[in-house]
Amino acid sequence: MGSSWFMTYTTKSLSTVKAMKLLDNSSRGLFPLHKCLLYHTCVLSIVLYGFQLWHYKNAPMKYHIHKLNKLQRRAALWITGTFKTSPSKGVKGIAGLIPISLHLRKLSGQSYLRYSTIFSNHAIASLLEHGHTQPSSLHKLALPNLTTKQKAKLKSPIIDIDHHLIQTFPAFTTKPVRIFTPGLCLVDRFPSQFPFFFASDKSDKSKTHHLNTLKNTFSSSLSSPSHTCIIADGGVKNGTITAISHIWHANTRIKRLQMHAMNASSTEAKIMAMRIGLEFALSIEDIKHITLITDSIHAAKKIFDTTIHPYQSLITPLATKIHEFFAKLADHIISIWHYPSNLKWKPHKDVDNDVKSSRVNPIFLSKESWDFSKKTECDNLLLEKIFPHF
């Protein structure tokens, strides 16, 4: 089935590539960037449709890879406008096309991650052995019901899916991801338990009124034993981010939290500052109301954002704890207050000074952030500082 499926779409894609050459006969033609975009949109999306049927471990893929390399070579020649005798690797590199085998590996990894979020009543979940879901009933031909000899002879994408689910990072398991599904997310279940407060407009009068209200709220929160206040801020300096939170409770600053990381943005620094502060506040007993003060309302909204965004894996553990905090009692509230950075207020100024005065000289290069890895390379200036004689 996989071979006939593949032949159908390969033939259709080859015809598309040949027809694309007619676009060069227009009055202005196409730029190489537009050709590459057209190839990814109209050719690769067609020829790789349903590639999971034939791309898995121990599957005969030599013929498929050969056809795809031939297809990609023709596309690379068309994009660059070079001769037919040009070397394939060089032409593909100039055209900006990665090897088709690596592209398939990337798509396979993305498809495997999707199976870590399926529900327990999904048909695939009843066939897996190491899935993150707990199926209500296993199929009679499920992997746990097969012998070791039968598993060794079995050639199926199910084997690859089960093998890669074991290696899935815990932040992407179904338990925290479920809280982002419609109907179960924070916005749907607890819409009134995390209000945002910020100035109504950019006028000085509005900012002054907002600051006075914030000062009164901060003073009243310190006098209540069930109320705690968090002032969080973060920044980037010399390629290293600093996240600091001050925890206030019972008229005193009870905790100063600080964390550092490399290869992260300023938004991630502010999110991490709020995260470490909220995690500590949520661990205090008999707390019903938490006030979070930050100068970045944009970063604070990401904590409660249910859409897909680059910071979701960073705030997933925190969102799980907030979900549990709200579910205990209806009067549990987290108030988020925006503090304009141009106004002067001593409690927030102390946090800002801590961030600016913090100096960290990393001993070795690290590409690891708190909960995930970044693919960006380290700055050359940082390399020269750490290895001046290299």
C-alpha cells in the first residue's frame, strides 16, 4: 500500500516540477527565494503526504529515497538555474534545500510527538506499550501482548512511535498538556481568578492613579496572613539572563530568588522570574491571594495563554500548579499588576537594581535553558571572553 501510494504522489510531484519551468518564461520570472517557497508549498507537501506509511525503521526505503533525491535535484537545478552537470550536493546547498533524508527525519520526529498528546480512547493508544496515556483496554494485537520474537519480526510505524515516546521530554507529556486543551485550560475553568490590572491609558494622570492603587494594594496585602506579594523582574547582560523575585509576606521580605541561564531572550527572563516567584508562593501554606507585580504585562499574559507559543514548555509546570491552586477553592486568586518601569517605587526599584547589578561569568558554555534547549549559537564575543587565547 505504501509503495503504490508513494508512486502516485511522486508522479504527480514530478509533473509539478516540470510544469514550474514554464514560470521562467514570464516577463520577469521568479526570484530563487520564491522558487524555493513554491517548491516547499506545492511539491514537498504533496510528495510527502502520508510518508509514515513507508518511512519507519527496517522499512525498504532505498527506492523511495532515490526518487525523492531525483525530484529534489530537479527542483534545485530549477531554483538555482545551473547546468544539469552540476554536483547535486552543491546545487542543493546553494538552493537552501536540506537533504531529503534529514527532512524526513525531522518530519518523523514531529509526528511522533503528536502521539504523546492523544487521548486514552484513541485507537493508536490501545496498541502502544510505553505511551503516556493509560488506555482503558488494550487491543489483542497490542505491543504488550506480543512476544519478544514477534516484536523483532514486526515492521510497522507503531514500533517507532512506541520507541520514541519513551524518549519524549517530560514537559510534553499528556498530563500538563491537557490543561491547555479547550474546556480544561485556565481561561475556560477559572476566568475570574487571575485578573490583570494596568493603567487605562498612557497619560501621567492615569499612571499616577494606577501607582497609588498599587501601593494601597501592596500595603493591604502585607497585613493579611493569607496574602503574599511577588515582585519579579529579569534582564539580559553579556549573553546571560538574570531572573530575580522578591517574596513579601507579613510585612517582611521573606525570600529572594535568583536564577541565571544562557541563550535565552529577555521575555524568557521575565517569565522565569515570575515562575520562580509563583512556585515559591504556591508552596506557602494557607495562602489564598497572590499579588504578582511586573513591568512586562506581555510576559505575564503568556503564563495564562492557551495558544501555541515559544514559551509554552517553560510555563507548563507552573500552569499545572496554578491549575491545582485554583481548583482547591473558588476564592483562590492571583492578581497581576503592571508596574510602569519609568515610575519610581522602592520595592520594584530594589528588584531592578538587583537585576542590573548581578554579574555572572559562566565557567563553560552551556546551551541549556531551564526546561528546554535552545538551538541558537553562542555569541562570538562571549567566546573571546571565555577563551581569549584560543
